[in-house]
Amino acid sequence: MPKAITSKQERGAFFDAISSMRDRAIFLIFASSGLGRQELLGLGMGEISL
């Protein structure tokens, strides 16, 4: 099991290390929504309100 990223500083460093805009968007949704991994992976574009 991967180590949880818990502090604001760790989340920022992780975000800064992501180069793909798609992956950054996925991370931001995951970090801010409270969705579980499977729930996030099951989302369709029509289910996301930007």
C-alpha cells in the first residue's frame, strides 16, 4: 500500500512533480472531493462540473 500524502507541503510537492495536465486534474479532483479511488475512476466527463 502506498504511503498516504497527508501534509499540505507533501501534497504541493507531489502536485509540482506531476507533469501531465490530465494527471494534475485527476489528482486535484481526488485530493479535494473525498471520492474513493474506484469512485474517481468511474466518473465520466458529464458527471464533473467545472
